[in-house]
Amino acid sequence: MAGDIHILGVDGIPEARAGEDPAQLVLDGLSHSGIKLEDGDVLVVTHKLVSKAEDRLIDLSTITPSPFAERLALRYEKDARQIEVVLRESTRIVRMDRGVIIAETPHGFVCANGGVDASNAPDSDYVVLLPIDPDETARQIRSAVQDASGARIAVIITDSFGRPWRAGITNVAIGVSGMSPFNDYRGQYDEHGYELRATVIAVADEIASAAELVMGKLDRRPVAVLRGYDFIASEAANGQELVMDPAKDLFR
């Protein structure tokens, strides 16, 4: 049976700058907030902190749009430079309509604008890209934070995605370290004796979404600690497991 789950917001973390150590920013925030990590905690980190520290920022003044980007910008009244960045960050355009580009990233994520985001950028002429390898960054953060704190934890790096057939956006896990991103109920039986055959819960996404409730979009709180969930520990599992296998994608 699941017990109580607590989500602790981590305050006091300044805006990350290129070259800074994400793990140290997290540790400084934990110290500032008076939070001592415990075994079994899940550290949830927004990708904006990671991307800024890894210098995944693009100055739009350095971008020369292609003729295709110019045409799209004219048609949808968008910034041609930003569209050009989206095209460069995409491996596949899934759909373009009504000024929205749904694209697949090199990570395999299918999301709006290839994960290119103008919100929380340091300047109006900048956009923020996704981390190159969020799973590796999650692993590095986890290793450093565990060494410093002595606690055995998991780390999730998040981004906000839209969802087909559902309005609004929600946080999802794009990088995972230290835990299985799933809880697999297949082969188990419900209270009526029915064998579950297809129920695999994406718990890493659920944790990412829950953590956003205290992180917020405008609260400058890029880190949270979720405590009380008995996750399945794993050294090998990662966030890439959450990406749908193209062979099973009914909408490709």
C-alpha cells in the first residue's frame, strides 16, 4: 500500500548560467531551503536549469532563416528566426497547422516546436533548447548529490508537453536516473481476479507532473523533492524507455 507522499519545493536557486554545475546549484538550493535528503527521495529538476547551465541557449540575432522558415513565418505571423531554430532542432515534422509545429527531436520526443522554448529565456532575443542528453545529466546530478548527501535517491529531469486529445500541458520526465520510469502491473490480479495484461504506469511522468504543483511556472523554483513514493530502484533504467517504440506507434 502506498503511504503519504510529500513534495518539497527547493528555494534559493538563482538563474543558472552557462558553465555552472547543475548538481551544485541543486545542493545549494537544498541547503538554503533546509532540506536534508533521505533514502528513497526523488529529486525533480526542470530542464530549464540544466539547459541554461549547459549553455543550450540560442541568440536569435545570430540566426539566418531559410526561405522555408521565412514562408512559414509570413503565413503564421511568427518569428522566422525562431522557426528556423525549431527546424534545426527537429528530426521529423509530425504536423504543421495553425501556426503550430509538432516535431520529433533527436531524443525521440514528439512535442510542440521541437522543444524550443522562449519562456524563461534570459532575454527576448533568446530561446532555450532541450539538453543534449537529459538521461546523462540526470545521472551526473544523481551521482554528485548522492556523494554529497549520503542519501540514495533518484533524479528526474522534466519538461512541459502537450498531450493529444487533452487540453493544457503537463510536466513529463525527459531524463531519469536511479529508478525505473514504470510500474508494471502486468501478470498481477485485481480484487475481482482479473489478470492485468496491459497496465504499465509511467510513474516518472506522474512524479514529474506532481512536482510541478509546487515548482510552478512563474515561481522561480526549478527543483522539488518528492518523498514517500516507493519507486523501483534501477541503475540501468532511463528516460529513453518512455519514448514510444516507432513499431508500436499507431499514429506515425
